[in-house]
Amino acid sequence: MASRSSGDEPSSLLMEENAVQVSVDAKLTVAAGRGNCQQLKDLLSTEDSKTMLVVMAPSIQASTVKPLPEVMSPLLLSSACSGAWQDLEFLLNRGHGQPHPSMNSSTNILDLLTAYGSHSCSGKGASMQKASDDVEALLNLPSGSTVSLLDGVTIEGGTALHVVATYGESDGFLRSADIIHSKANHLLFARNKNGDTPLHCAARAGMSRMVCHLITLARGENTGVNRVKELLEIENILKETALHQAVRIGNNDIVKLLMEEHSELASFPKDGTSPLYLAILLEEDIIVETLYNASHMKLSYSGKNGQNALHAAVLRGTELTKKLLEWNSDLTTQRDENGSTPLHFAAALAQQSQRGSICWQVLEANSASLYQSDCNGLFPIHVAASVGESGTITMFLNKSPSSAGLQDSMGRTFLHVAAEKRKVRIVSSACRNRSLLWILNIQDNDGNTALHLAIQARSLRMFCALLGNRHTHLNLSNNIGQTPLDISLYGVSPGIFDDQISEAKIHFALTVVNARSGGSRRDHFEENYTRQLKYDETEQLEKLKESTQTLCIGVALIATATFTVTFALPGGYKADEHINGGTPTLAGRYAFDAFIIASTFSFVLSVMAM
């Protein structure tokens, strides 16, 4: 690093190529990097004493850095939060020849001015001025300082108008909003970090008077466009308008007010969560009616993730579902991002088989939705089977018997799904229904029937239900050549009480009814079976080891506790001066004797278990 004196001539900076150029007088030359050192030496040896200095910077492109927003003045924030319009007016009108603040401002602002001014100077050597001098200094600020004062924002990015709209709706807050709007009317449409306008904030806080006042301010702007409509339609980063905020807090008065100003506001956003969907999800029945009536039926039914309002209504109750179906029955055919229709949602609900239930209403409104699958190929009947709703399946079959044969993308019927999910009641009911005999032996894409899956699930009750139906084929092979008998053998592993487990009972029953194995050679099958058996034994040994360690810890704790009881008997011991000193105080009582016997048995059994 080197420095040289400069004369009065204009400065010129010699920079490395592509470096950032600076147009100020330089008095310091810096070599940024080894490659610049020799260049710096040559320059210093050739230039005369009047040559301006050279600053050498690394080769980096100049980048435009967005300046950080100015932090709101504490004085302004305090006045806005309290709705002190006189204090606010004083702050925004200073420098315009207004009277001394003591004549028209509150004691609060005088105290704040005094404290703020007294502590505004910091650092070593800074002298503390008197409070009166600080107030006079604030009074004599330039006239353009009002705009810069209102440019300050809170940590959430809110302006002074955001703060006023959030904190109150009394006359003082309304007057404060007028003052701010008169100084900077663009703040009415300003957004904070969440994209909220002051109208969003007022609606979220439930300030109905402030909401009305902000709309009045927008109406008073003579710009040739409908500023009220423009303000009401502004969406935040969540694509929500001020109407969403009113719905979320359940304020029907604000909802009415907004809808009266803009009857089509309930149709925003065009895609995403609509106010109607939100109201149904929050079970705000009155607001639901208000939105529908005030919009003259011109409203959006859309919801999150591609859902519509009927998806939400199905999850919230019969009354809301009934209303939505009366208003728009076409909602029954619309699918969400997963391909689910409202009937898919209804099929997953419990106890929906009775007349008048949610599922019954949706099915009656559009029975064709029973044949709409989701993105995984699942039909509503598959969903009902997955959650074990046999009554819902019966209702579907009564409405449309052919729906029993619907297969998903894996080729499974509802009976396959029920067997895989171990829904014994559905499988048993299907086996007793003569109209469902034709689906008992349907094979999925892997060649498995419901019997294959029941054996894989190791459910003895499902197996017995299927085996008890004489129309069930016992010798069908799946795609890898396994019959039900082969699958049952894979589940049996030699060991203690192997004849008591479900797999052994299933295999024994198939052997008794003369079920056949697949078409593979016996030695190949036994080789595969042995390999699978070794894998299963290793896995079982690991589980047994872990469970044994856990049991040992428990046994040790029990033994320790029972052993400790011997030295800390309940009731303590008799004093030494007593005739039976040192004996238990409660000795001879039945409860005490039972306690001693139980503790003894616990200790002995714990030690034996170890």
C-alpha cells in the first residue's frame, strides 16, 4: 500500500480492466493481488508529484445492490400504534411553520421527543444537548422530510398506514389514516413482505370501520379508474384478498361490506383457495350463505390442491354438502390433483351407509362418479374397502352392481384391496354374497387372487371365509407360479409351537382339502423355500435378540426394586426402646403380609427369568 499527495487538478483513476470505476479524488493506492504489485511500482516511479493516485481493484463486475428499506421512525411508529393523530400530524408537518408541539401535541409525544432527542447522539466525544434544543431541531427539519419519514417500514415491511389499519378503528385512528393518505396516497396500495395492503390488515384485525374508511379513501382518488375495485382485488403472496381475511376470522359484517362494494369479489382468485372454500373448511355456515347470496351466484368454488368447495363440504357435514349439491351438482365430477372426486372423500368417511348420509347424497347427485378413478386407478369402492367400510360398499353395489368388478391400475378389485388390508368383515361379507361369486377368482396384475393375498396377509379368518366358499379356486397360480399352497408353505418356519401359528393352520387346511402346488420342480421350490427360510430365520433371530435385551432390562429393574423393599418397608420399624424394637411397625396386618408375599414372589420370579 502506498500514498501520494494530490494537486488541484481533476482526479482520474486508472483501473484494472473490467474493474469498477470511481470518480472521486483518491489518496490511497492499493495493489489487490500479486500481479498488480509490479504495475503499481512502475506507476509510482513514472508519475510526477501532481499525478492523482491510482486505485487498483480486483476484476469484478459492478453489481447493482438493492438498497435496504428505511426503518420506520420510533416516533412515527408510536403515534401510529396509539392512533394519536395530533402527534402524527405534528411529525408529518414539522418544518412548515406549525406552532410549538407543546401547544397542540400530547404529553406522550413531548416525552418521546425529549427521550429520542437526548439519546440520538452517541459515540465518544459527543456532547449531550438539552431536550429543548432537540425539539427545536426537529421542528426545523427540511420540508421534504415528510416523504422520507413515511418511507420507513416496520420489520414486517408495513408502512405507517399498515400500522394504523391494524391497531384500531376509533376516530383517532381514522383521522390518522386521513393524515397519512393526504401526505402519501400511494401507501393505500402499498404491500408489506407478505403482500398485504392496509386493507388486508384491517380486515384481518376485524376493524370494520377502518375497512369502510380505507374504501372511502380509495373512492375519493379521482384517477379515472375504479380504485375501489382495484384495491379489493389485490392478492397477497398467498393469493388471498381482504375478503379471505374477513372469512378467516369469521366476521360476517366485514364480509357483507366487501361484497356490497364488489359483488364478484368471491370469484377471486381465479385458481387457488376461494373465499367460499375457506368458509366451508372453517364451518362458517352464515358466511357461506352471505357469499352465495351477495355474489348473485357468481363466485368461485375452487380450493387448494385442485379441490373444490364440495371436497371441503364432504369433510365438514351433511348440511354444507346438501347446500353445495343444490347450488352446483357439477362439482361431483371435478377431481383434485390426486384425481380424487368428492365421492372418493365421502367413501373414506365412517358410517356412511344410511340414507341421507354424506356419501349417499353425493352418490344420488351423480351416480356416474362411482366410475371415476383417481390417479392411482382407485375407484370409490376401492377407497371404501381400504378403510373397511362394508356398509358403504353395500350401498355402492346396490346402486350399481357392476362396480364390483372395477379394477385399479394394479388390476385389483375391492376384494383384493380388502384382503391386502386385512379387512375381514368385507371379505366375509363378499363370500356370503351370491352376486359376487364372479369376482372371487379374479387375478390382479401379479396373478394373485383374493385367496393368495389373504394367505400372504396371514389372516386365518379371511382364509376360512374364502375357503368356505366352494366357488373359490384353490389351485390358481400367480405370475411366478405360486399357488395358495406354495404361499402358505413360505409362511411356515420350523420352531416351537409351529402348529399353533396361523400360517401352519392355513397350510394344514390346504393340505387336507387336497390343494396343489405350482408347476415348478420340487427341488427348485425347496431351494427357493430354504433360501427364504434362512432369511426369515436371520430376521427373527435379530428381533428375538432385541426383545430379549429389553426384557432383561425390565427384569433387572423389577428384581432391584423388590430387593430394595426389604430394607425400606412401608410404615418403618419400631424404636429400639420398644419391647419389639427393630420389627416392622405394620407386622401382623393382612395388607402388610400380602405385600411381603407379593414382593417375595416378584423377586424370585425376576431372578429366575434372568
